Amino acid sequence: MPAIACEQIDRLITVEMRFASGFPRGIIPRLYDAARAASGSPLTYRAATGLKAHVEAGDYVLLVTGAGGPPHLPAGETDGPVGAAALGRALGIGLGARPVFVCEAHHLAPLRASCEAAAMPLMDDAWVAARRGMCASWRTLPGDPGADAKAYQEMLDTFRPSAVIFIEKLGPNEQGVWHTVNGVSVPPSEVGHAHLLAARAHELGIYTVGIGDGGNEIGFGVIAAAVREVHPYGQACHCGCGGGVGTVVPTDALVVAAISNWGAYGVAAALAIILRDPSTLHDAELAGRILDRCVAAGGFDGNYAAQMPFVDGTSRDVQTGLVTMLRQIVTNALQSHDRGF
């Protein structure tokens, strides 16, 4: 059964490797347990089966990503664009979907490079992108709530997506304030006001998936009470707004991961199992190439705050090794073997 293998995918992508200090530790297993209880099934399985049920060949899917910004992270983090590129590739290969990547302007260069490394270039002409395989469209956001809301409506009217996926995308708390995982408030100009898209998608009945690793990303509204209880800044942040870091923005499916890119990889792996097509999940070589290109284009590791091939304080080798293990889970889940005794 696919759900059995997806249970192991969930376990792998939630192995926490955070620093001894400086970032909240020990929260991922507890947040995962809360989300798992709410889901009733493995999180990657729920997200992947939902995507399979809602996305048909030729349908558009919006993938919204991008965290961090000037001055400390000028082009944003490596966590987000890399996973978005991998999952967009999986949706194109596995479901025949047409990905549309959405981010703020300062995130575009690392995201574009990540997609190119995944052999899925971002085409400036959406008409061209719609008529050829393994490429994608893109949109950037103005960074103003009114302008962003208008941009999102234009995307919905133009593409009529069957799903919207948020990967490492911050959402506001109950006071309308965005925060880093360490409880520091984030300027509204850096967040793309993606909660407006999540709300509008919900109104239109469009399937939504949230992928995150801190409780402050879109999707964690599903387990807002757990975030308040589990996260060290869940009730009291540093800005004094009184709302804590947890977002109140829910999605139809929430994938909790130790690193958001890993959550995207996990959904791709679950799709590979459900579709019985291992090629849906990228391999270790491609994972390394995507990360390298993202960094070369300006992506910063979010924990070290340095332009280096790490993701949230974990090395390039960890990224490629994780994908190797995911591929082994997929391969073994799709074959039978009798050793004869």
C-alpha cells in the first residue's frame, strides 16, 4: 500500500538537524504529530493523493515560494526555491501539469536558476510555455497588499489553476504580523502577502498544499493551537504584537518537514509511488545541481546566512543523501522480491 511507504517518507523528512542554539530545537516531531493527527494519514500521502485527484494533464499549478530578503539575505534562502523546482518537475513529469512559479522580484534569480537546473526553464512568454513540455511560467509580486491581491486575481483568472502549493512561504499570525522562526517580525514587503492567495483559492475551491518547517509558514493554520503550545515563540514573539510566530493561514494539506525543501521532495516521492513512476522523483545528482545553481544565482543558506551550498545549516551531501534514501523507498515500494526461503 502506498500509505505504508509514505509513512516512512514522512519519518525521513522530519529528522531534525538543528544547531545546539540559535534556532528552536525539538519542535518538528511534536508539530508533525499534531499534523498527523489532524490529517488521519501520512502527510506526504495526503498531499500527493490530493494533487493526483485534482490535477489533470494540462492543468496549471501555482507554486509560491521565497523567504528572506534584503539586507541580510539579498536574494532569499536556498530553502524554498530548490524544493519548488523539484516539486514542479515532479508535477510536470508525473501529472502532466504546467507549473507556474510565484515569488517576489528579489527571489526570482535563484528560483529561475533552480528551475533551469531541473531542466524546466522559466519561459517569459506564458503562451510559449503552455505549448511545450518541461518548462514553466512565472510571476513576481509587487510587495504591496493591494497590488499583490490584484496580481493574484490576475493569475487565477489567467491560469485557472487546479492547485496552489506554498513552499516555505510565511503567513501572518492572528494579529496580521509575519515572523521568522526565531520570533522576529518580518516587513510586509518581504512576504508577498501570499495569505491573500490562500484565502482566495479556498473561496474558489482550489486545492491547496502548505509545506513548512517552523510553524510560521502558510498551512500551519491547520494546527495553530499546537504551534502556540510547542514553539518557544508560539505565544510570545520578540516584536510584542502578542500573537506569537504561528500563522493562522490553513491549507487543505499540510506537510511538516525538518526543512521545507525536504517536504517538497517527500511529496514528489509520494507521487512517484502513487503513480508507480520512479522518474517522478529526481535523483541525487540533480538535487546537487539544483542547489549549486541556486547558490550561484544568489541563494543564501538561511541558518549560516552565507552564500554556500547548504540548506538550513545542512550540507550539500545531506541534501543528495536524503534524495538517495527517498529514491530507495520509492524503488522498494514499487517492486516485489522473494528471496526464496
